[in-house]
Amino acid sequence: MYDRRVSGILLHPSALPGAGGIGDIGDTAYRFVDWLVTAKQRRWQIMPLGPTSYGDSPYAGLSALAGNPLLISLEQLVRLGWLDEGALQGAPGAYGDWIDYGAVIPWKLARLEWAFAGFTARADGQHRAAFEQFCAEQQAWLDTFALFAALKEAYHGEPWNRWEAGLARREPAAIETVRRQLAERIQFQRFLQWVFFTQWAALRHYANERGVQIIGDLPIFVAYDSADVWANPDIFHLDANGNPTVVAGVPPDYFSPTGQRWGNPLYRWDVLAQRGYDWWIERFRLLFRLVDIVRIDHFRGFAAYWEVPAQAATAMEGRWVPGPGAALFAAVRAQLGPVPIIAEDLGLITPDVDELRRQLGFPGMAVLQFAWGGDATSNYLPHNYTRDLVVYTGTHDNDTTVGWWSTLDEHTRQHVRNYLGARDETIAWDFIRAALMSVADTAIIPMQDVLGLGSWARLNLPGRAEGNWAWRMRPEQLNVDRAHHLAYLTGLYGREPLVEKEPATYQQA
């Protein structure tokens, strides 16, 4: 999958700095790409880009196919003349360290409404034609999602199984009626998706031109309250009332002694196989329109997944059930050709998972924080790495390296010191150095570790329902000194990109 050793940064766009209360895919995202180039990084890893819902998790979105309107750049809409510049003032949280979702969401949606009104009144023929073309090309998924989102709004956010029965069951007469009643709101949702996809395509092009590839994220499971389940109930284990009979999770592990009961509905893989895995193929097809490489979250679920009875309070009552194995990926390859995929193979990994990953030729993952306190046989210790790995100091589910270090017992700390020659005051950079010097083809560093931040900047604590996904950078943290230090280490360990000439940096239009 890779032509040579590379490295990159893990940072979701929502965590970028800016005046809008939440990071977006506008000016600061372009400047972040410039920072990556200065730091000689060739990968930018993000999390799922879909629209979020309760809990604000990108891993529990309203759609596996749509984009998140909260990431839209309002500044770019001002430049197009669809939004007044004064509308950008007064964002809740502005340049703060945290996203106040409860305040930011209504503030930003109001401005997106104004932009839609401005587009309707003032857009030129070229932009109107581009919008119509997007709607025609993406109709297969876009019309369904736009209707779903408009209905969610009409029902004040209620999950689809609490809608009027005819709508919950997608009865044709009921659907046709609401399509007419909600025509304007449906068109607004189409507009949001067009703007998101257009802005994202421009940002990705800018990154690719500068030698930066984007690693996207594909969660194996989707949220129950999503357009995916509402529109495709036959491919999920649901009862006659549309409720899940079994749900996803994982058994007890590093993160939770009772396991994790995620609650996502599980697939009817037999039905999907009969359909040639069509839904999955389209999911991959659309995601590869957005990113260059796909990391599959919870890859082990394709070998076997943890099935939990829907009525169970915890995941401890679950059982292993065989997944689709290589057949799914054979179908994807037949339709899309060879596609670059990273397999997230963390947690309880059995030989069948390793065998499937190797059969498919996907690199796996190693996390440095998991390596310590045991003996020299740990797969996460760098001397046991192989080239077909992506090594992380930590992932979005881990504490920051500084925060993790502060909670360690002395025995484990001493193991790290002995192995890496690490020091308390430089632990984050000691871990970065260890990842970069390893034989793993790819090394990915969370931005919080580059910044040396503590537990307060942790992005997600698995099992915690609230308070996640909210950390943001400050503008001054995106500085050239850190970029140059990272660039030095990147070159020292043979991960420096081959660049014939320095690309131009971003200039605001």
C-alpha cells in the first residue's frame, strides 16, 4: 500500500482552531495542511465525517454516507456572497479549548439556514448547475438522507422508531406525502451536503497536491437512529417493530471490565451476501471519494463479532458470531479494484483475525501505550514490529501520552524508562521518537502528543456517555517550531517525503 516509510498526524477537523466555536474545513484546515508539509508529514488521519447526533460522537452518526454540516466553513459561504460577514461574529466558545455543542449547533445551523436563503436568492448559474449536478449524481443516497434529516427535524430529533408508523415503516403513501410537505426542508439538507462535499473535495485536492494523503475512518457498525437502518431494515437484525434483537459490543478488555455494550444493530450478513454486499460496496465507494486511505474501525468484527442480546444491560452476556470474512472484501475489490485499507486490529485478537488480515494484505495497528508492564514478547513493543503496521503513540480512545504517563504505577514507568531511555518531562516526544524510529511503515501521532497536552485534552473515554469529542486546538499551538522539530525527527528516521519543490502555502481568497 505504501511506497516508502511515512508518518502523519491524527486530528479531526472539529478540533482545529478558529472563531466559529468548532473546527471546520475552511481556512484553518488549509493552514493545517501547510503545517503538515512544514513538519514533513504525509498523512492526515481523521475520524468519520458523518453528521453527529446525541453524544456528538463521529462513531454514532446519522448516516454512514453523508457529511457533517457542522464542519462546513462559513467564511467560504461569505466569500460566495450567500452569507453576510456579520453573521460570523459571536460564536459560542469562539477560539476556546472546548466545543460547546449545545450552544454551537443551533448557532451554526441558523447561519447555514441564512446561507441557503442567500444561495436561493443570489447564486449564479454556475453554482446552481453544480448543485443540480451533485443532486443528480448522488441521488441514490442523498434523497434518502435528506428526507431522513428533514423528518428528524420535523419530529424534533426523535429517533425514527418513534415517528408515525407509516413513516417509520417507509410506507410509500406516507413517504410521498411528507416529500411534498417537507420539500423545502429536504432541499435545504441537499444543499448542506453539496456544500460539504464541495468544500471537502477542494481541501483534499489541496492536501494531495502537497503530498499529503488523508486517512479516513470507517466504523464497522452504524447507529440505530440513522438513515442507514431506517432505509435498509432488511439488512439488520430487527424485530417486527423495528427494534434491534441483538446489538454490537466487545467483551471485557483493557478499557472496561464488563466489556462495552455499544448498542449498534448488527448486520444480517446472509442477506447482504445474497445481495452481493451492495450496501457495503456503495459505502466504500463514497468514502473513497472523500479520502485516500481507509482505516476500518473494529476490523476483527469481519472475522467474528461480539453479539449482545438487546435486552442485556452489559456486554458480558454476549457471544462470538462469525462475520463475513474475506467474501465482503472480494466483492468490494471486484467492484472498486484494489483499495488501500488499514485494519484496526486492537483488543482481543484471535488467530482467525490475524489470518484474515494477512490474507487480505491489510496492515494492522500497534499502540505504544499498550506495550508496557509485561515482558519482551508484547506485540506492541517496537522490537516485535513488522513493516506491515501502522504504529500510534495512542489513538482517539486513549488518554494523551502525558496524561497516561501521570497515571502509571512505578513498575510500568520504569519499564518505559529502561526500554526507551525516557524521561518524565519529555515522555510525549520520547514516544513520538520511538514510533518514528520503528520499522512500521507508517507512524501516526495524535496532535495532543505533539503539543504535550495532559488528560484534559483527551478526546474520548470509551464508556463515558458525555464530555467526549470536545477538545480543540488554539491558533498559537499550530506553530512552526513544533513543525520543525517533528520534521527533523521525521527525516532522521527515514520518513521524510520526496519533494521536488516546496508547494505554495494557503492564501485566503
